[in-house]
Amino acid sequence: MDIWNYLMQGFSVALSLENLIIAMIGCLIGTIVGMLPGLGPINGVAILLPLAYSIGLEPASALILLATVYLGCEYGGRISSILLGIPGDAAAIMTTLDGYPLAKSGEAGKALCISAISSFIGSFIAIVGIILFAPLLAKWSLSFGPAEYFALIVFALATLGSMMAEKPIRSFMAALIGLFLTTIGIDGNSGVYRFTFENPHLFDGIPFVILVIGLFSISEILLILENTHSGSVVIKKTGKLLISLKEFFYCFWVIIRSGITGFFVGVLPGAGATIASAISYMNEKKLAGKKGRFGEGDLKGIAAPEAANNASACGSFIPMLTLGLPGSGTTAVMIGALSLYNINPGPTMFNEQPDIVWGIIASLLIANILLLILNIPLIGVFVRILSIPTWILAPIIAVISVIGIYSINSTSFDIFLILIIGIVGYVLRKLAFPMAPLILGFVLGELLEVNLRRALSISGGDFSILWQGYIAQVLLVIAVLIIIVPLVYKYYKKSQG
């Protein structure tokens, strides 16, 4: 049976009345969960996993529910990023850099519209890629070992400076702070307690949700209270709700490039949407050069990360379905769902469970269409959040943040921790330190350490393993060039001047 027939078989599963209703419910739940700061797709899928199993859903239906929730969360994550400046999850950090400035300048409607369209096109590119290239790309991703992942993360960190070209030193220092924060907790290899101050609440390190809520939500509340007066409105008018054709074509090739980039990054097991969105944003900022307004409210600064993170989310299904490896944290949870049904993901799954595999692929395409239909008409509802007065909005953000944090571990320590982090974040923002490099340094730091240690364990401590493979060599060379070329160019311009 060829790919077309398999796909038609998948649509026959996904378009059944029960699964179509499940997909619609998953899209709606995912959008709502995604727009709540700090929850994100992993939490959304993890919460629904036991529910889907306990109500007796068939394996295909359960996986369709979780897959559509995942995609819905990627769509919804942009809403709080744009309207409140608080990323729904790590992958939405880059969207905040230009989405929130656009909202503050009265163009929230356009920002939400271009993000929805970019998400749709990015997901569509990835779904087509899954259908056409899954076996080939799965084989290619096997060539990535710990050394290659280490090089990929070094490449991502090397490009951090380009995010805030006018503040490269502060960006670098912020990334180092993020890297340092990943060292807090018990060392997984040696069992040594690192920077825990004998506090049992820090033994597992600082959870990402607590860090992001503290740095973005609490510090934003402090800035809101500082910069507004009683009864005033945080954001100006919302502007028109749809973008023009000119604005769409202004972003079109950015969306295409970022969608392709996001898909290829998503295929790599464990890389995830965070790396995809960061790389795409940085690449587009470099291509735009001085003509771009990245960080000030450029539509391309929304289109690039949104297309990339949705493409990466879809692409992450390839290693899950073909290799049994998680392409992201969320697909790692979904592998757990397969184990509940005694299904082993991997190459044999395509032959033994084609209904499930192609049903999931078809449901991704259907969910993508449903999410576009759902999100565009609701832009007017979303932007009404901006008309809420400061004296109402700030407490709402605070309450949502505190409830969300407390519900994770039910400890008052977490609340004190986000307050401390929020105050530190407020001070850093007042000193003009960008928060995105700090968060990305935190997200990538653990991956960097884990893959470095794995590589050195394989080589018996020989550091040359880090640049032996051709993939690692290419990535490291590019990383070095990213750092050196701008410095050389700057020196050349000065010597010519």
C-alpha cells in the first residue's frame, strides 16, 4: 500500500464522527491551556492522559485527543505572550519579544492574526514533511549522538547575542545566569547537592514554570504598577484585527523558511520547539539586518518563531512514531500513553498499527485547519483582555500566577520563590538585561550538561569526541563564525571609516 492509500486510511479514522468531535474538543482545550501562563503542552497532555485512559477511549482516539491538545497548546501559547508579555511555555518566549511591543503600540489584533496564520502554515509544512519524508528523516536523525546535540546547543547559545545585537554583553551575561540556574539541585551523575543550601525544595532544582512565571509575570506586574496610574489602561487601542495582503506577503518567505527550519529541528529527538523558535528568530533577525525592527514590534519577529515552533511540534511526531524516541517533552508523555495501551512505538508500528499512525497524522492536518478556523474569529475576544484597567489586570495576573504555581506542588515555598525571582527579574529588566537569553540559557543548560557528560562518558573523558563527527564539526564551525564574523566586520567598517 502506498503513502496515498495509507493517508486515506488515516483520514477514514480521523474523520469518523467520534474522532472528529474528540479533535475539536482537543483543539479547544489545548488553546485554553496554552494561553494560561506556565502550563504549556506538557502539562496539558499530562493532565488529559489519565482521563483519556480512564474513560475507555480507543488507542487511536486517545492519541488523537492528546495530539490535538498538543497542537492547540502551541497555538494558544502565543496569546498570553502577545497580550500580557508572559510566555505560555518556553517555545513562546521568542514570540514575546515582538508580540508584546506590538500589543503595547495598539496592534494586538495584527499580532494575533499573523501568529495564527504563521502557526497554520508552519504546521502544514511539517505535516506534509511527515507524510513524504518520515522514514528518510528518521534515519537521518539517528546520526545525532550526544556530541552532535552538544554542538547543536552550542550553536544555539552562540546565536543568542544576535537576538539583542544592541546589548550583546548583557545578553551573554543573562544567558550565563540561565546556565548557572540549571546547576541548582542534585547532580544526577554524582549525587552531589549543588547550591541547594540544604533546602529540600531545591533538591530537584528550580522548575521551569516557577522561573518563567517569576521572571515574566511577577516582574511584569511590578513594571505595570510602576508605569501606570490608578484606573489607567495597560495597553492602548487594539487596532485592526486582520492583517493586509501586503503585510502577509511581507512575512510570507519568513514563514516558509521558519516552517522548514522548525520541521527539521523537530525531527531531532529531544531538540524541541524552544530551540526551533530561537534559531528561526535569530536567523531572520540576521537576514533583516538594520532594516528590521526585531524586538520593537516587527511582524516577522512573530511569524518566524510561531511558524517554527508549530512546525517543530508536528515534526517531533516522526522520532516518536518511527523510532520510539521523544521528539519533545510532550511526545515523551505521549509515548507513555502508548505504553498504557501496550503499544510499542517504532518502525514496526507502521506495519502493525497503521490505523493509529496514519490516524494521528491525518488528525494533525484536521486539527490545524480547525485551529485556524477557531483562532481567527476569536481574535476580537482575545484583544478585549487589553481593555481591562490596570487595577484589575495586575491582580488577575498575580492570582493566576500564584494559583498555577501552588497547584503544582502545593507548597508555600514555591510562592516565595516566584516572588524572589520576580523581584530579581524586575531589577534585571530595570538594568536593561533581556529576559529571553536568560530563559533560553536555562532551558538549554540542562541539555548542554547532559549531552556533554554522555559524550565524555562514551569517550572515557577524551574531549576530542565533541568535534569528531562531521555534523558536530559543521555546527561548531558555524557557531564560531557567528561569533567572529560580526566582530571582524565591525573592525573592518571602523578601519574603512
